[in-house]
Amino acid sequence: MTTSSQTPIVHGIFDKATWTITYIVHQGIGTACAIIDSVLDYDPKSGRTTTTTAEKVVEYVKKHQLKVEWILETHAHADHVSAAPYLKQQLGGKIAIGDHITQVQRVFKGIFNLEAEFKQDGSQFDRLLANEEELKVGEITGKVLFVPGHTPACVAYQFGDAVFVGDTMFMPDVGTARCDFPGGDARTLYASTRKILSLPAQTRLFMCHDYPPTDREIAFETTVAEQRAKNIHVHDGITEAQFVEMRTKRDATLEMPVLILPAVQINIRAGELPPKETNGISYLKIPLNAL
């Protein structure tokens, strides 16, 4: 049995270590699917990677006999490492990200002083996606929405009545994402949130993360109507100036994410580890006093 292409099935897999939700979008058993914002487990103390969380994705896809067509990233995440290459190896599919990733690659190639051979053209990904570009997942037609601000390359993905917003916003009681990473901009993020919130009221919105207050359970699905009414940072009536003032003051108090240094170095490579050195080991860099 399959569902309508306008109301696809959305299965979320929550990773508590990074507060990230990976999504699998499909129409039912035996149909095509897309995987959005996968997680490779990374231990910052040992530098070891494991695939425990990614295996949950593999298990779900195989159990439902799904055919992976796309492995999508909303942006080059700073808080978790992508499992895209592992999932492609296990399940197939094309790894894709928004075409403005090249801006992020240029900035961070400089910050990390990456090897000369590192390309800044996005060629590490199977596909770079433009704003408003359509994506086919079986009978589902998806669309790419360019929503910068958190980073200059953020996109959201719309499949029927479901939109995967990445880090543009969180659940209503959490608000919106920070804008103080290289290339981030609060005014731009405000415009991106209004773009999403101009969609039909009952559009389902799926968050990439949840950082809940202590008095509620993890949640990652809401609607445009609920966000417009209740989002503590961008509900209806909040002006651009008010948002920019709030976001700027708040960002100045935030610590860097625990995994930003390893995550960005790996994620701008489409989830691949840096090239192995002469001893057969890959290394990550820690730029001192640079961020």
C-alpha cells in the first residue's frame, strides 16, 4: 500500500548524542526514498567513528524494501558528521547538497589550510542543487528551497506537504538557529524563515534538531501555522530589526558546537574523511584562535 505523493511517509530517527533527526521520506513498502541529514557517530575524545546511528537507517530502508534515490544534506553541518558515504555504499543513491556549498568550501579551506588538492567546486558531491530545482523520488516530486542565514549555503527540501527545514528554525519553544558562523547573517535568516512561513498553514515542518526545554519530550514535527503563532523568535509580528537584535545578542553568548572542527572538515567533503597520510591514517586539524 502506498500513500499519496502529496502526503509522503516521513520516518525520523533521533540521535541523542547530537540531538539530530535523520529523515527517510517515501510512499510505502517497496517505493523509492530519500534520506535527509544522516549522522555518523563520532567520539571527540578518541577520534573514532562508528555507524550505529546510520545502521538504524539501513535497517529501516531494508525492512521496508525501499530504493534509495537521494542522500540529501540541508547544509554542511557543524554539530554532527554526515554518514552519507557509508549509506551510499550500503544502499546506493546520490549524495546532494545546495549549490552554494562552494562558498562554504572556499571559506573553510582557508580556515583549515586544507591540502592544495582539495577542490572548492562541490565536486565531492554527486549533485549540486539549485534554488527551486525539482527532485524526483519515485512518484514524489520534491523541490529545493534556498534558505541561507545560518550558513550561506542552507537549503530546505519540500516533498508534498512536508518541508525539511534544516537549521533555519527549531520547534516553536526553541526558536531559530545561530547566525555567527562564517558567512552567517541574521537578516538573511529572517528572510529565509519568512519564506518558509509563507507556505500553506498546514504544511508539515520537520526540524533537523531538537533542544527541548527540560519539561517536554523530544519533538521534531510542527506546522507553518504553529510556527507563525508560537515560535519564540519569529512568530507573526516580529520585525526584522527585532529579530536581528535578538539573534545578535543571543549568538554572542553561545559556545561553539562540540563537533564543529571535525564536522565541518568532513562535511565539506560530502562526508568523506581527509586523505590518508603516509602512515595510512586520516587526520583532522584544529586551527588555534581562528574561530
